Amino acid sequence: MSVLYIILGAAIGAPARFAIDQYIRKFSTKPYGIFLVNILGSFLLGLTFKSSEHTHDLVAIGFAGAFTTWSTFMLDIFLAYELKRYKEAALNLILSLGFGLLAASLGLSLA
């Protein structure tokens, strides 16, 4: 049964990430969409950390697992570096990690 919750969550999370990122990219070439989904996903993981097994499987593992993206985050940093946008790459890295930790902590505190 857990696998079905994970599949359902992932089926919603991945398209949600894509839709949010594509919408935000209409207004900026910077990776603000990926930043936003990773921060929201960190918050959801913290919020559902001690929830019931089914909620954890659906929201934390399924939805947040498919909603957030480490690979695109790394690619965005690499591409900024390659384009010699060092400040942009450093800011993305520092702000993503910092706000991600804060969001997860806030989620844990609220749970």
C-alpha cells in the first residue's frame, strides 16, 4: 500500500515542479522556480517528518521527492559557473542551502 501512496504523490509532485518552474521562467532566466520548489519541498519534508506512515509516504517521499530536484539545482549552479556568473552561482548555492535548512526547521517546528 505504501508504494501506491508514493506513486500518487510523485505523479502530482513532478508535474507541479515543472509547472511552477515553467511559469516563473516566463519572467526570468534565473532559476527562481527551482529555488522555490526546493524551499517548499524542504518545508513539506519538515512538516510531515513525524506524520502518519501514509501521509509521510504520500507527501514526503512521493510528492516532495518528485517535487524537489537536486539534479536541476546542481545543473543551474554549474551552468552559471560555466557562464562565469560566479556571484549568481554562489548566491544560488548559499541561499538554497540556507533557506532550505530554515524551511525544514520551520516545518519541523510547526509539526
